[in-house]
Amino acid sequence: MIGQSGIAVKRISRAEPASVAALANHGVATIHEAMGRVGLMQGYMRPVYPGAKVCGTAVTIFAHPGDNWMLHVAAELLQAGDVAVLGTSSENTDGMFGDLLATSFRARGALGLVIDAGCRDAAELRAMGFPVWSKAVHAKGTVKATVGSVNTPILCAGALVHPGDVVIADDDGVVIVPKAEAPRVAAAAAAREAKEAKTRQRLAAGELGLDIYGMRESLAKAGLRYVDDEAAWAKEWRK
Amino acid sequence: MIGQSGIAVKRISRAEPASVAALANHGVATIHEAMGRVGLMQGYMRPVYPGAKVCGTAVTIFAHPGDNWMLHVAAELLQAGDVAVLGTSSENTDGMFGDLLATSFRARGALGLVIDAGCRDAAELRAMGFPVWSKAVHAKGTVKATVGSVNTPILCAGALVHPGDVVIADDDGVVIVPKAEAPRVAAAAAAREAKEAKTRQRLAAGELGLDIYGMRESLAKAGLRYVDDEAAWAKEWRK
Amino acid sequence: MIGQSGIAVKRISRAEPASVAALANHGVATIHEAMGRVGLMQGYMRPVYPGAKVCGTAVTIFAHPGDNWMLHVAAELLQAGDVAVLGTSSENTDGMFGDLLATSFRARGALGLVIDAGCRDAAELRAMGFPVWSKAVHAKGTVKATVGSVNTPILCAGALVHPGDVVIADDDGVVIVPKAEAPRVAAAAAAREAKEAKTRQRLAAGELGLDIYGMRESLAKAGLRYVDDEAAWAKEWRK
Amino acid sequence: MIGQSGIAVKRISRAEPASVAALANHGVATIHEAMGRVGLMQGYMRPVYPGAKVCGTAVTIFAHPGDNWMLHVAAELLQAGDVAVLGTSSENTDGMFGDLLATSFRARGALGLVIDAGCRDAAELRAMGFPVWSKAVHAKGTVKATVGSVNTPILCAGALVHPGDVVIADDDGVVIVPKAEAPRVAAAAAAREAKEAKTRQRLAAGELGLDIYGMRESLAKAGLRYVDDEAAWAKEWRK
Amino acid sequence: MIGQSGIAVKRISRAEPASVAALANHGVATIHEAMGRVGLMQGYMRPVYPGAKVCGTAVTIFAHPGDNWMLHVAAELLQAGDVAVLGTSSENTDGMFGDLLATSFRARGALGLVIDAGCRDAAELRAMGFPVWSKAVHAKGTVKATVGSVNTPILCAGALVHPGDVVIADDDGVVIVPKAEAPRVAAAAAAREAKEAKTRQRLAAGELGLDIYGMRESLAKAGLRYVDDEAAWAKEWRK
Amino acid sequence: MIGQSGIAVKRISRAEPASVAALANHGVATIHEAMGRVGLMQGYMRPVYPGAKVCGTAVTIFAHPGDNWMLHVAAELLQAGDVAVLGTSSENTDGMFGDLLATSFRARGALGLVIDAGCRDAAELRAMGFPVWSKAVHAKGTVKATVGSVNTPILCAGALVHPGDVVIADDDGVVIVPKAEAPRVAAAAAAREAKEAKTRQRLAAGELGLDIYGMRESLAKAGLRYVDDEAAWAKEWRK
């Protein structure tokens, strides 16, 4: 069950590497659209420094407010290419993660962290180039007293994450691609990006979305009416 | 009426160019003060990247939560020197605007966007140098289903904006100067800045605001009492 | 009493310089831990620009919402090495402090400002390198109408601050070290950092916190159970 | 200009009494719909006690954070049937209004208060049956130091309010009907309510909105597909 | 996939009635504890009127911000004993649900609604005794333009809800019991309540939890030290 | 030091009973004013049911997020007439306190609880008439793993509380009167209330605060200008 404490799963199946590599070519917005506008975490998850970007396979962590014990358990289970993703049993912004754990995670091959709580040592993380997405940056220390879980399904910032899913994060937020969907989504993202490249050229040349997407008729049908100027509008509506 | 849907006004009167150019020399804080401390949007409107700055004439957009259709309608009505300003019918942080629309807006001559909702493609906007002030950065996609309006008066983040008003935005937020007030405010801002330059020199030389502004007497009248040290204070007040 | 208005204390005792200098070598997270996880301000206090860092002795300011009069009173009482710390009588995010006051504070020798309200002129503060930690950046102007106090004990963002206490602030937030505790905390912080340097090396070499800190037994005692894989886990728990 | 301080307008034109009386028969949701979904204040404006309801003509107040001076100025300008509506120059939740001012307002004939800030003496207001909609209930006291305005246009919780407009407030929030629109909106609200009464009967009898409003075809066109059961759905989508 | 639009599942399996009836005897806090502290929605979900309580089987609804179309689709699929549970694709507090839909839902046998958005007609809902838990009460109207889904798994206020799961809601919030867990959780809740009844008696008689739960030793081991009085404490710690 | 863990002080000095009894006659707003507008907790502290009121002596509790162990330690140290006041080491809204602890606290003579976190069993607390002021109502359970302190000074919702201080709470919030100040504040509150009773009579008779408090001259001096009507105002200011 989601939110069960006391379990660490040693071996998990991960999304296959080719799809992960393909997804790494795209941004969060593109992938979220390519999946059909699903899988996105809530907007309060922000990178600790601008320009941060990561794409990897999820090692999931379930932890309790103000308690970072499970991050140490997760360190052992991280492999090259993983991104740790932490959800909590209740809202909390304590600084559960800092430069020591980042050093450990990197030594194990992890590429980054997504944490629905706080992190600290922000300057050191930026200097190391170890990307973290969090709810807050705060020096507040945590205890090691209550066990949670590692590698069980979690909820993190409004997204359901299974171990081994693909995690993509950048300046626009964090999106989760279920491992079984990774090949399909990678293909759809590439197709979308190719199509957008053409649209971008046309827009840059001054063409309008109204014409490229053929919106004029549907706008009129939906009730949009053009008036010549403010005087024409004022005749009809009082301010 | 504020918040009416279904109207796009084709031609609007804009603040006259000389005043817009003059206002571009000043920051948001100075202009807000020069107007008599009015016209400021709420503090949650933040630039997508630090150092962003814009000054232009407003093309106003009224849109519905999770629906970015009207941004395409606005694109056609933007002219060189305009800043798009979008208000919504209810609170929303979806990413209504991204690099494709930015490409289109720039091609039409627009200088930037102020949006009381979310935007996305933050990294691309920073790379393009297309400045956006928003309530949030979030990849969340939007639909094109319900019409709003373009170039009617709107409320945006606690400010009333008429089409053609001057929009100034920087790291300190966003301020709106009604078009008819633009010459007066530009002059007042210049006067204020000139005066502040002199004050800055005196303060840099170690003079005190207490003396420059002559506050000592009014402080005493308002009840401020100096005591020599903590012991003197402790005698009177118990902690 | 905390929150008393109408008093300015001219002479205060400050933490002794050697301890302040020693504390300047450490970050907020380290010092907060070295004190026993106390003294931290709430997480909403953020630096106006990333990478800001300060360590100095507190000159405390108590002010009312939307009123920055007391900052001028404080300017006169600031000495070289001080950091101004401002608490308010109720929540407010108006821009009480900008580049003119920063110029004045710097001329008096102050190193920075911690303000449980808003500040403005963010771009200028960044250009000056005058570090400010605040609840918000907002251009909103303030009045000079109601007296507060200077150099009396205040509450600022959830921390109790006495005049002369040591204030350390960086990307992780703001921590207050009571002046009497400064020598002890400086020593404890140095010891902690030395110990962490060794741990960092071991972690970088791939050793696990589980082993370095000897957590395996206590985790098992607290109920953590390892299972081999997702199939093994699924047998026990239904999703 | 919106947000100008220093003006009190003695005589204002008010919405005509027949329309105000007619609007009093309807709830906020109905009136907001009858106007075309405009005029609503933001959702954080809540009644101090459940079941509160008011309909009257607006006397507008513009005040500064933590300063309730203008409420006293407004008292003199209130007439029988008025509702005071207060907007502020920046966000604040201090308790600007309590049972003394309520006593005064009632003696002048006012029916209630809408305040984009805090109020206090909640138990007394409930006992008096004097309805207040506010952002917060808080005992925090305020000063009388800075002038605002009375009976100039204001922004209050995201709505533009002119003196004399109709204010309707109940458990669902607060809506403003511009005085010139009052007759039209009152008629539209009555028509809507009559129509809803019939729909309510049909719904109570078990008929579906799908059929009453004829939505089945448009839902299908918009892409809704019915599947027989979870097994049928599971075949197509992986969880 | 969670968050897929465009599907309505006609027939779902529901938790078996005996377990639902058994769970109806317990409060949200008890059930949440009996499950092992899982299944709880976030704390912002509040009853529209105090004292509301419901226990039934979930019909799930996935909707878009500001769009209540799917509630009409759900009405047809509701059966006696159901509770509608609505999650959205992004944060929104518009009033998606009011007394007309409540009339329809009740006519179909539904017992209540849990909605991660706003509702309106609060006074009418209270009068009808139709219980709703929501994020907000707000009159804001919504459109019917974009399809979501009915009876697919959803995320609602931080809880994963499958169609047919048991929903229990009261003054303390909302908890979801997966249908397969219902018998086990009902039994555990009854056992917990029986045990608590005995504890309550002992506590009412003045016995201490310290003794009933045998906490004295573990507190001492965890570092709690008793001192006689404030003077004894002051000797060790400086304030 | 504020925020120190691991101490329980057995005997504390309490405010003398006569002052506590006298303070019980007044509301929070009156007492806060009588003290000079200090001592108030932040406005998010709300009673679990309307009409709750308490006045007693503080037993202070310092606890960690999601951990209610210290409430059991406090139970033993509570005496007749006490009010428990709990602050935490970081923000948390878990339901730390429910009907079992309320039963225990009442059996020990405690009159209520003020908790800067969540509580649960809201319906039972209302039925018992055991008043609680909290940041949230939420069923979320807590652990007993980390020790805090009892009867040391704490910060609770922005107020400094020493053991034995007087706690007064009602619908307007919570105020703390330092024990040494209790006699003075009780007298000042009585004087204030007597004066307000007279003012209330005059206001009820239609007299204006403007005249009773003699504000007309100071308003004019501060810049308030009366104009006859909207037309007169419009001449000067453009909308």
C-alpha cells in the first residue's frame, strides 16, 4: 500500500536504458505533453539552482516529517543513472538532505534528488553541480528515529512514482514517466519536438498561431467577436 | 465590464512614445513612488530570471484557468513596443506560455509578458532573453476551449490595467502607469531620481537620514525615547 | 517586554570579535547543528541574491507593518561589523528597505540586513553586493508614522534575537547565536566541520553512512525489513 | 486613480433601491452567474460567522496596512442600507474592525462590512448579528496615523468597487454589481432562479443533467468514451 | 494511467457492504491509525459545515480546472451508498458543485462529495444536510468544455483513490480504505476503539499515559531529564 | 536556551490566581491592547470550535514535527487551572492531540490547549467542551520517538511563552501575559473596558468616533480633504 513504512526493496526493475537516454533529450514540458498532460509534480517543486536538469531512473524513498534516516538506507540501493525521489507522510520543509548525502549519492552513481521536503547546503550543491528539486531550502536539521521505506510506490508532490520509473526534471518542474510507458513517450516527445521546430520557424517568420493551427473559425464559434476600437466596444458595454 | 469574455478590440490608443521612453529610464520602485504609491501589482509577480527589465505599452488579455487560447488571439494584435498583460477569471498556475508563444510574440514586436498565472520553458525564455513576470513556473499544459477577451480593461495581480497603459517591470515587481498619467509620472520619476542621487551621495559620506530628512523632532514627538544602555532599559521594563 | 515600542538603546554589548570571526568560517546549517539544532529563523527568509553570506553582530529593530521609520533610527546606532535585524508587529511584505538605506548602512559599517518583511531595489543591492535576507522582494513603498524600537529583544521569523547576538546568514537561511554562547558554538562548529571533512572523504570513496554511522542494527530494531525484490514485496502487500 | 489617498467624497450616487431590494432575494452564486460570471471577490473573503448574508450599497474605504483611521471617517458617510467595503494598499490581516465600530456603523444604518484585512471581536459581532466578511479574524490592534480615502473607487480582494455599487455577500463569498447594471442583473438573477427551480424538481425526480442539458452528444464529440468495466479499461491502459 | 482523460467506466466493483457498514462506526482518525497511518488526504480538505460525516464507496472523477462537466457524467454512474471523489489536473478553487448537483446526486443515492477544488451554495448544502469536503467555498462558476474521466484511479488531495474504495470523512478530514483492505481495516478499527475505550476510562480517572503506556524508561533513555524547578534549570542553561 | 530539548521542569511559579481570575473577565483583543499591543500569537491560531474561551496559566511544551511524546510528559505536570501551550522545532500540522489526551488533561485539571501544530478528534473535543487553539485540524497520526522539553520557555506562533505566564484565548486568537505583568495588565484591561462601555453607549446613540476621539483636526493635518461629490473629485483626478 502507498505510504507503508518498514520495507526496503533491494532489487527493482528499471526503465530500459535506451528510453531513458532518449527522454534525456527533451524538457519536462515536452514530455508532460507527449504523455497526454499527465505525470507532472506540483509546481512548488523547484530546482535549488537555475539551469539544473536531470533524467534518470527512480529509487523511491518514503520518509517521515523531520526524519532523514531513509536517505541513508537509499544510498546503498542507488545505482549509476538513478535519481532518488522522496515523498513524506506529512508536509515538512526541514533540510533533510545536504552536501554529505550528496557526496554519498554521487559516489554511488546517483544523478540527483527530487524531495517533497527541504534540502540544505544549497551553495555546496550548486558548487558540486548536484541537482536537487525541493519544496524549500532550509538549514533545519533532522533526526534519525522512525523508519519509512525504500523502493515502494510513493506519492511525491502530487505524482505517483514507482521504483524504476523515469524521472525528468528541469527549470519547469518534475515529470514521471512510468517505466512501461517510456519507449512510447520517448517517441511521442521526439515527434512533438520535430513538429514544434517547424512551427517555431513559422512563428519566428511572423506567421500567427491563429493561422498555423486554424483557430479563427472555432474562436468565432465559441463566441469571440472582434470590434474595431475602444469606442466601438464602449458603445456596447459600460465600464 | 471588467472580466467580460468574448471581445477582441483591434485598435487601441497607446501611451505616447516619448513618455514610454522616459519611463524606461527608471525602476519600478521609483515609478511607483513617483505616482504616489499606486499602480503596483502584488508581490507574488516575479521575473522568470533575475535582472529582467521591460517597459512598454499594454495589450491586455483576459483568460480562464488552464486555457491559453487568448494568447494566440493577442499575438495578432501586438505591435512593436507592446507588453502583453494577462489576468484570469480565477487563480491558476498552469504554464500558459512557453517558448513557441515567446517566439511569436517577439516576431510581432512584443517586448515581454506579465501573466497572473504560470509560464513554462523557463530555460528557453532565459536563453532568448524574453522577459516574463509570472505567479509560477510550471510545465503544466493548458487547453484552448473557452474564449476570454483581448484589449479590454483587466485586473492583474491586484492592479487595474487598461489597454495602452505603460507597463514597467523589473526585479522589484510590476507597475502600471495609466496612459494619461505617463507624461506626469515620467517627469516626477526623473525629479525623484535626481533628488535621490544627491541624497545617496550624502548618505554614502556618512550623513544620516535622521538629519537629511530632519526626523529627530518628529520621532521624539511620536514617542521615541533614547536610553543609554541595556541596563538603563532593564530598569524600566522587565523582559 | 518583547514588542515594546518607543525605545532606542544607544549602547549595547556585542558578542566578542574573536568568536564572531570564528563563526564566519562556517555555514548556517553547521552552526545550527553545533548549537543543538536551535536558533534558526523560519525557512521563508531568503537571500535577495544567491551566494549572499554574512556574519556579524545584531542591531535589532522593531517596526510596524508598512512603516520603515525605525530603519533610519537604526542607521545611527550601527557600527562596523553589525548586521541589522528587523522584526515587525504583524505580517507585512512591503519594501521597507532599498538602495538608499543600503548606502547609509554600508557607510556606517553595517554588513547586511535580515528583515521579516519586504525589501526593494533588488538589482541595485545585488550590484552593490549588500546582502539582504527577506520575506519578499516588492517595490511597495512605506510610511514614516509610527515609532517602534531599536536594540530591544525582538522576534524575527520565529527566532528570538537580542542586540549584540551573532547573526549568520547564507543560502540556507539565517541563524542566531546568543552572544554568551558564541565561543562555545564557534568551537563546536569547528569540531563538527573537522569531523564532517573526514566523513565526506569516506562517503566520496563509496563507503555508506549506514556503516560509517553504524545504523544497520538500529534500523532493524526500529522495524526496517529488507525484501529481495518487488515480487517478494507484492506477495505481502496489495497495492 | 485607484489607490489615491487623502480624499473623502461626501455625496455619492447609489444603486436605485428597487434593484437593491430585488438583488437581496438572491445568493452570491446566482448573481455572479446572472452577471456573466464577473464581479466576484477572491475566495479568501469569508464570513465571520456561518449564515451571514447582506445586500446593500457600497461605501468604499481605502486604507493602509495596520491603520484603521479611515473606518472612522467612513462612519460619518454611511447611510441606511449601506455596506462598507475596505481595500488596502498592501496585504494585511490586522484586526482593523471590532464591536465598537460595529456599534457605530449600525447606529448610522450600515448593514455590514466587507474588509480585505482582519477583523476582531468575532464573538461580539456574532452576538450582535453584524455581518462581516474578512480575510482573517485576529485581535491585532491598529494605529491611526496615515490617511487613505473614502468613496473613491477601490480594489478589494480582486474586485473593482465604485461607491454606490451593490454589494451582496453570503456563505459563498462577495459579489459586486455595478450600480448601472443593477436592474439588468436583478432581472437576470430572477430569471435564472426561476429556471433553476424547474431544473431542481427534475433532478430531484431522478432525471439527469446529461439529458436535461442535452450533453451526451457534445461529450462524445469532445472525446468521452464509455467502457463497460474496469477490465475493459485495463486492456487499453496500463496503470 | 493516473490522470488520463476521456474515459467513463460504467460498472465498477465496490467494497463489500458489510465492511463499509462496519467502517461507518468509526472516525477518520481511528481508521487512519488502524490502517497503519496511511490513506489520509491532506489537511486542507475541510467539511463545508461542522459535524458532517460520511462513509461510502467511491465513484471517482477526474476534472480540469474551472470545468465541472464530469460531475454530470458521474451523476449517472452513482448508486445508493456512493460518495463522489473528485481530483483535478491542476490546482483550482472554483465552485464546481452546488445545490443543483447535490439534488441530482442525492436523487441517485449518493451520500456526499469529496472535491479537491471549490464548492458553492454552502448554506443550501448545510440546509439539505448534503455533506461536502472541499478545498474552498467559493461562488465562482465553471464551464463545461473539456472532458476528464469517471471511475478511473485518481489522486485527490494527496491520496490515491480507486473506484469502489471506501471513503470516510468527518471533521478531522478524509481517509481512503482500498476496497480489498476494508474487512481487515474495519476489524482493526473496532479493536483499536475497544482498547481506547479502556484507556479513556483510566485516563479519566487520572492515571497517566506515561504509566499506562510505560513510557518512563524509554523517555529517560532518549535523553529526557527532570529538574526540580526553574532555578535548577537556570543553573545549567543561560536563557 | 529557547528550543533546547531534553528537559522537564517539575515545579514552576505561576501567575498569582487573583490576576488570572481578573484577566478571565476580558477578551483577547482587550488584553492585547491593555498590554500595549504586544503578546499576541499569529492569526493562524484558531479555535477548534467557535465560542471557545479559556484563561489559565501556561505549562509549556516543546516538541518535534510529527511527534507528540512530550504531551504525555506534560500531562503529569499539569495542575488545576493550567493551559498547555505547545511550540515545535519546525512547521507541522499533524494531529498531535485528540480526545484521549484531552481526557487525560482534563482529569489533571487542565482547562485547554494551545498548539502550534494540528489536533484531531475535533467533534469529540467540541462535545467535551475541551477548548483547543491550533494551526490545523487533521487526523494525521504522530510518533513518540524524539524528546523535546516541558516547562522551558518556548516560541509558539510568534509569541514568547514562559511557564506560568497567563494564556487567554478566544475567537480572536491567543494572547500571552507574562506572569509578572499580570496584575498591571488586569487593571489596565478593566480600565479600558470601563472606558469602552461609555464610548459604546455614545456610538450606539449615533455620535461619531471622529468627534468622540477628536480626530477631525489631525485628519486634516495629515492631508485628508473632503470633496462634495464624485463630480468634484473627477475634476481633479482622472480614473
